[in-house]
Amino acid sequence: MQVRFHASLEEIGEAEWNRLAGEHNPFLRYEFLVALERHDCVGSHYGWLPRHMAVRGDAGELLGAAPMYAKTNSYGELVFDWSWADACQRYGRPYYPKLVIAIPYTPATGERLLLAEHPLRESVAAALIDAARQEAERQGLSSVHWLFPNAAQQSRLTAQGLLARTGVQFHWHNPGYRSFDEFLDTLTAAKRKKIRRERRRVTEAGIRCRVLHGDEMDDEQWRTLHNLYASTFDKKSGMATLSLPFFREIGRTMPRSVVIVLAYEGERIVAGAINFRGSDTLYGRHWGCFEDYHSLHFEACYYVGQEYCIEQGLKRFEPGAQGEHKIARGFLPTRTWSAHWLTDPRFRDAVARHLQFETQAMEDYYLELFAHSPYRDTPVPP
């Protein structure tokens, strides 16, 4: 069994990678990750340098893999460690570069250890975790960060001595609603009335929303959608890292996994939302608008997505990071995880002490948010 590092996913290959990634999570697919590389959405200019890990058996078969990057900044990770970087540098050591096992620009929970069904499965997982730490030490890097692993893999990582960190997002769950109205009937009267009023405002403004999959978008729609996407970053002084060729490629290579909401005023597109579909989950990722319309963000980014999940039988809708306003629209607080290894033992101990307080504060925040559930029968926090 041997671990190797790859500067591009193309060195591993589509069939082998996707055999491990499966169909469940669109962001783990070869098509998504390699499109980021081919169209310069990652690389030195954005501080995401591919260093993908692959474990092969004695016969050369791929037993395990992980999407890893050397990072020269913390942009696009959505697990915020700028205070750690500042403390490390004040301590007299550089924080960057570091190693990150993550999906660039994507705060969606999923597998980070891609493992084949094999008798050596547990050994392969341990080899990947150890290889990341050893690579950081070999290169003199400050740290290794596993971002948004699922609960089972978080437990595996912390059992190997990595520091656990928790966060909170807001997810919507579909127990099998037959219609959007049936979902609304589970909410309190005030929340139900508010959502209906918001949807009515959009209709009264003359706005209609269309749902299109990647293979249903024409060139002009892609161009307009990318302009909408970029406009959001322009307004917030961020970087629009995903290029138009990237969107066009994934629309072609993973067409039914790309779910676009376009908002029209007459024949003119005025807003759009970009979503991705997994086997049982819809993931909301990006939004943009040319003009401000009352409640259109809620309609395009939440309500149309919830209707889509009901129609398609999807069990969950993850609309992205942050946003306490999502609670009033049916999205409940949900824990997220990350796991961290800092190569300097003294700095690692300091961060561990900090995380003890942060973890308790985050748990208190999570429970407090649940008290604001919009449902008539408030669920018990899991």
C-alpha cells in the first residue's frame, strides 16, 4: 500500500476517482473537481494548489483518495481561521501555506476520505490521515485541516488525534411532503402567513421563476447567470473565482446535477440562483440579482428549492453557510464539523484550549436557535 500526491485530478483519472466518490455528493465528483482545475478556478492565483492524495494497493488499484490542496490563504474555506493565522504569526511562525482537505468554495458536508470497499479499508483511512500530517511536517507547513466531513468521518479523524471544531448551518428536511402547502401547514400561523405574503410580493412584481438543469441552459443564459454570480462578489468586495467556462463545462458533464433558478421580469432575466443536486439532497450555492425586488431572494433561493425537493423526492435542502433568517423559512440549525492538526505542539495545545470554550459556546448557540423553530410541533434538537 502506497500513498501518492497528485498536482491534478487528471493524474488519477475519472473512472477510478468516481468509483470511490459515488453518486451521492455532486461536489466530490471528478467532473466538478477537474473543471475547477481546467478553468483556473483553483491554482496559485487563488491560493488553492491541488495536492490530491491517492492510496494504491500492491496491484496498483486505487483503494482510497482525498481532495487535498496546499493553501496560501484562508479564502473560500468557510471555516474561519484568520484568528489562528494571526496568533500563529504573532507567535513567530508563518501560518501559510497549510494543507486543506476540502471542496473549494463549498461548505457542504460530505465524505473527505474516499474509501473503496476493501478488507484494508480501515488501514487505508489511517494511511490518508497520517500521510496528510506527515506531508505537512515534511514541508514545514503549519497545519492540516479537514473541512466539512460527515459525522462518521469526523469521529474517525478525532480518534486519530485531530482537534474537533463545530459550526452551525441551517438545513431543511423533507419527510415526504406532497406539496408546498403541506409543508406550510406544519408551520406556525405567523410564519405561514409571512411566507405566503413574500411569495405573493414576487408574483405581484411581475416576476416568474424557471427551474432549468445544466443541459437545458443555452449560452446566453449561462453568460447572464455568470454575470449575476459575479455581481454578488462585486457588491461584497469578494472574488468571483468560478469562471463562465467552468459553469458551461459542468452543465455539459454533470447536467442533471446542476439546478438553476432563473427569475424573469417579462423576457428579461433579473436574478438567478445556482444549486447542485445529489442523490437525496439539494445544495444551494450562489445567488445574484441585477435589481432589488422585495422577497425575490427568498423565492429564488429557498421556496423554489423547497418545491423542487418536494417534486423530486429529495430529503434535504442545504442552502449554504450562515443566515439565521433561514429559520423563519423552515430551515433548522444543523451541526457541521471540521478537524485540525497543527504541527507545532505548543500552538496545537493553545488552539485545543481555545476550542474547549468555542465548542461550548457553539453548542449553546445551536440550542438557542432551536428555540426559534417556526414549526408548530417543535422538533427536539438532535
